[in-house]
Amino acid sequence: MHILVTRPKTDSSALITALQSAGHQVSHIPLLDIEFFENVEIPNHNYQAVLITSANGVRALNYNPNQINFSKTTAITVGPASAKAAQQAGFSNIVQTELGDVNGIIDHIKTNLKPQNGPLLYPSGTKTTGDLQAILSESGFNVERAILYKAKRLNALTEQVIDSIQSGDIKAILLFSPRTAKIWLSLTKSCIDKSRLAKLGHFCLSQNVANVLVNALGNDCDINICKKPDTQHMLASINASKL
């Protein structure tokens, strides 16, 4: 099966290798390009936890030359990819939540942490999904958001990708976030027939990603949702597909 991978370059190499090893043909077109900011000042407080909503958040934190030593601070992560990135960044106490989105982090904090035990650090990009900071603040937590990177979106699909989708050569696309699903829909709106797009196998990391597609394409579009929000289950879903 010919599959289109849309993740940024830093997240794609192992995935592409696994897909090719399983016998799939892979095209790669990152919908987002990550740019880390330098010299962002992070207040040196006694944080009770660092909230990791994406692998890029912890990578940006590790990239920052003003980084405080967080090795003994608890990292609360959104899923396996962010947990692995936290481990690589030197965190020794890592909590991986189960829902695969910010709601899992919010639920864990409300259940297990107390506002009086110290502030929370939230390393993020310029744009976020959901307002984690505001929701936790309403529960009395002091959440300090450090904006450490930006994700620049792709402006246009290549002619090769467009032709491969229109001809039916590319059978599936992998989408890992609601934001990239929205970018995908905006990029294809004027250059790919909606009927052809609906026939494409959309493999979604979570229900939140799938919801973006259903709202735009309707219930007849071909959507596959991972049983768990991680790459392993994405690969399992692809390999079980009859596309």
C-alpha cells in the first residue's frame, strides 16, 4: 500500500522505516516544520511537575540554553512519544497519561496533584490544542507557560502528491493531531476532489483527529482510529487494513 506520512522530519524516520519493512511504499510530506526559540527565560521555581503535551515541547525545553535542571522533576506526558522524548531529555520520573490528549494530563493533575505543592511548568509552542493553562488555573493551579517553539505549516502540496492521490496511487494518509488534520483539509480543498479525498484511508491517532475529518468530509469518509494513541497501534491499524 502507498502511504503518505505527514509528521515532521524528527518524528518520521523510525515510522517510515517500520512501514517500509512491512512492505508499504511511503511518501513523506511534513505538514508542520518545527522551529525552536533560543534564549527564552524560564523562571527558576520549584516546579512540582512539567507538563509535556508533545514531544516537541520537551525537545524545545532541552534545546533552550537557559534550561533549568529538571531531571528530578516529574514529567507528566500526553502519550508514548512525549514520554520517550522526556526520557531522552533526562527526566527520571515520568508519568504517561492514557487519553492521548491534554484532557488526560488535566485529569491526572486534578486527581493526583495539589495546587499548594508548587507551580506547574508548561513548555509549549505558539499554538496549542485546548486551553490547559486556563482549565488548571480554574482549579487553583499556578501554570507557567513557556513558549519555546513554533510549528510552521506547509503552504501547498507538491504536484506529485496531488497527482498520486487523484489517480488513486496513494491509498492512505497518517494524521497525528487535530491541527495537522485541519491543515490537510485546507491544503486539499482546492486541488483534490472531495469524493476522491473521502475514499482515501485516513489513519488517525485519536478520536479528536477523526472528528476534524468527519466534520469536513462527512460520515462516509474512510477513517481508521488507533486503539491507543501511539505509533505501535497506528502501524497495527495500517497492517490490519484491507485498502
